[in-house]
Amino acid sequence: MDWYLIALAAIAIYLLIVAFLRTHIPSPPRDGELPEPVSSGGSSVWTALSSHIMFFGPILGLKTENVGFFDWFRRYGRVLRIYGTIGVFMVIIVSVLMVALIALSVNLTIALKPEPTAINKPQNLFLIPGLNEFVPSTFAVWFAFFLTLVIHEFGHAILCRVEQIRVKAMGVLFLIIPIGAFVEPDEEEVKEAASWPRVRMYGAGIMNNLVVGVLCFALLISMIGWAVPSSEPIVVGLYQDYPAAAAQVPIPSVIRSVNGTPVSTSAEVGDLLNLTRPGDHIMVTVENEGVLSEYELNLSPWPGDLGARESGFMGVFYYNGQAVIETTQRFFSPAGFLILLSMPFIPGYEGQQLRVLGFDVEDTSYYQEPFPLYWQVIHLLFWSGFINLAAGLFNALPMLPLDGGLIFREAAERILARRGLQKYGTHLVGAVSSLMLIMMIALFTLPYLFHL
């Protein structure tokens, strides 16, 4: 079934549920009003639910006011204030770097005028699992999605209590699929709080995302070496217009014998091929999906870019699991983490090799797992690191209503107030927010405009 039809069906079901709940759940009383009397029977159930369900237009929210457990963190107030302060400076650094990166990307896009790619498609603008072509709808992705939301909002709530700001409620927002979590601080107490307590509270969610993202990627890199790659000659690619492709050798497949001689490693295949010359005919037995098949190959000379050799050439790529492990282990650095963030979007052979870190691909079967569900754990760590870091970097942008924009507004207002220019604060923050939005839209739309 076409995914558009599935999406329309989901929207229709969601709207029916919202309409049903709106009809049966009484509206909460406004300030100064008495609540509706609770009658006996089924209506009392709907009245009880009204304190846990709310609506924001078409968005359905589920909330609870049982948030007293956040008070437990007040005993560590000194440490958490230091953590929050570090978070504010971290947000400022990340914000500056992200603005520079976006500005550079826009400049390069204007200069190079690239063709639009899959990244520019409308459904790929949002990090929605299953809808975004680069983000699969798997358990690992959804787990990471909710983990990111929870630790972000908990960061705000914990710093609220540390800074003596009351938390009224917390909950989850739904729009067909879960789209967010929230905590509801007392707005009056937030306004009355001093500037530093507010910015620490704003930055805590971003700091949580960045810390958890880095820890997940670090743990992934440390655990990837636990897998033992297969030494079998696993064919995962063919050189076009060369013998294996001409003989239609299937991929993926495992070479089991060459001219009747059993082989168990790619090195053994190479040793046998070293005895051949271009033009020789060999019989290769391969296994594909449990079935053995034999293919006759007329060996060719080696391509010039692979070096001059006298032996015959089959034209196959072998899976190199050890290289994947070693490549991943070299990512333990800020630059390496950025490469991991770009992994789902890396085209070509290298990107396909690294997909074992986050996707349910055939490559996972080319390793001996150190324990059951090992690759599921690796995928959880990858997507938890990916989504947390992506959320942290995005939220650090100096653009309202993001947390980075709120911190930028506090800083701008304080700096301008010292110079008697506080009346320009709102205009400055609005202008910067608009500029950021324009640049991000430009990154996705300019490739289409250049090639109309």
C-alpha cells in the first residue's frame, strides 16, 4: 500500500479520536470558575480524565501533576548549578559554531549550485522515523527518539527545582505520532527568577542531550571491537564489465571453491588466482541464500588503478569487517562524532559499509556476536547518540522559540540594558531568529531554484 494512503488513514483515525475525546471530556475550569459537578456513572470517568488530557488545536496532550520526584535533585543543587552554568557556556560555543557552519553551507550552496538530492526532499526536512528516508522506523530509533525528549525536558524540570521554580506538570504531546514531551514550569516564577537561574534552566536540556549523545557514541566506539568479523570471502560488490559481473555472480554471496579447491578466506582465493593469467577460464562455486552455484569466469587483466599484476582478475569486492571496525574506532574525536552524525547520509560504498552501525542490514551476519542482541544494542547506542546530538545542536541555535534563542534573548537584553538600549533587544532577537530561519530554508530550497 502506498505510504500516502497509510498517512491519510492515520490522520483520519487520529482526528476521530481527538473529536471523540473533545466531545466526552469536559473543559477544565478557568480561573475563578468552579469545576463541573461530578455525576455518577460513566461521566465521572471522563471528568477524572480531564485533569490529564488537554488540547492545543489538533495536538493532544497527556499530562500528570505528580512531579514531586523532581524535588529529590535539590539536595545536589550546588553540583547541578555548576553543571547548568557549564551548559550555558557550552550552548554559546555550539551556537556560534552552528551559525558559522550554516552560513558556510549556504555560501557553498550559492557558489557550487548543486543538483537537488534526496536530502532536499520535503519529507526529509523533519526527523520523523519512517517518513524521513534516512531514518528507519525501528525500535532503536523510536527508543532514542523518546529518550532524547525525556532527558531534554527532565533537564529543564530538574534545574527549575534547583533554582526554586515550581514545576506544575509534565506530559507528552501527540499529533498522529508522538511529537514531543514537555514540562510545565510556573510561568510567573520563571519571569520573577534572576537571569542566571533562567539561562541555566534553558541550557540544561541541551546540555543533557549533548552529554548523553557523546556518551552513547563513545560507548558504541568502545563496543564495536567486541564483534569478530568473518574471515570468509564474502562478495558484496562487482566491478562492472568485468568477469564476475559478466557471469552474473549474485551478491551477497560466499566463495566456497575455485577450480574445485575449497577456500575459506579471501587470502586463499587470492593465492589460487595468483597462479592464473588473464584469459584463463576458472570455475568458481559460490553460496547464496544457502544454495551452491557454479560459475565459469574468463579472467581479465587488472584495472590500472589497482596496480599492475600479472595474474587474472575476477572483479569482486570482498566485505572487510575488520576495516569497518577500525574505521569506527578512529571516530573517537569531535570530528569523528560529526562523521557519525552524517553516516545515514554518506553515499557510495563507504556509507554502505558503515550502515551496519545503525541499520538492519545483511552485514550484521558477517560478524560473530559477543552476546545475543549485540547489534540491537549497537543500533540503540548509534541512534541514541545521533538523535541526542542532533537535537542538542539544533536547539542551541540562536532562534526563538528554541532554547538557544531564549539564552540569546537573555544575553542580548542584559548587554543592551547596560548601554541603555534595552528597547532594541526584541528587534535584535527577532532579526537573528528570522535570519537563521531564512538560511535553513535556503539550504533545502536553493538547489531546486538553481535548476528550475
